[in-house]
Amino acid sequence: MVKRRSIKIDILPTAKSDLQEIVDFIAQGSHKYAKLEKQLIINAISQLFDFPDLGKPFDYRSIDARQLVFKNYLIIYRYKTEDVLEILTVHHHARSISNNPAFTDED
């Protein structure tokens, strides 16, 4: 029998804000599809409970993180501890990563 390690996922305030901005933008056209897109993104994040190394390495400004590609989004996360993942941002690929508040010089 294989024992699974128990992973906790923390969605940081910046990522929560990103998700809300996505929902707000889509809701301008359709509240139904905004809710659906939010749920699909949350479902993608939930995959990390069972497969925390699912994403590819993300190399930007020497941040040790991983990126999970979902549709037009990069879900960028890192290990806070061995058993805790932090979702740093949900970033739309059409936007410049250098303008993302999750990667300010304070990191």
C-alpha cells in the first residue's frame, strides 16, 4: 500500500484577488460563465492535493515555484513547507508577468 502525503493549499491574497478580477471581467459578459470559469480554476488547483508536482518549474526572478497551465492561465505556486503549497497567483498569459503584484521586489 502507498501512503499519500497530506497536502494543504493556501491561496494567497494576491491569487484570491487575481481570481476575483477574472470573475469580474467574465461577468461583464455572463455571470453564468464567470461562475463556471471560477469553478474550473478551483478544480485545476484542487488537482494539486493529489499531484503537488503536477506543474512545471517556473523560473522568474529566482523564485523557486511551479506553474500549472490551465486554459489561458498560469497557476503559479510553491512549497511553503513540505506539506503546504502556496498559490501565488492566477495569471492570464496575455498579461505581462513583470506587472504581476505577486512578483514585486519585496519577494
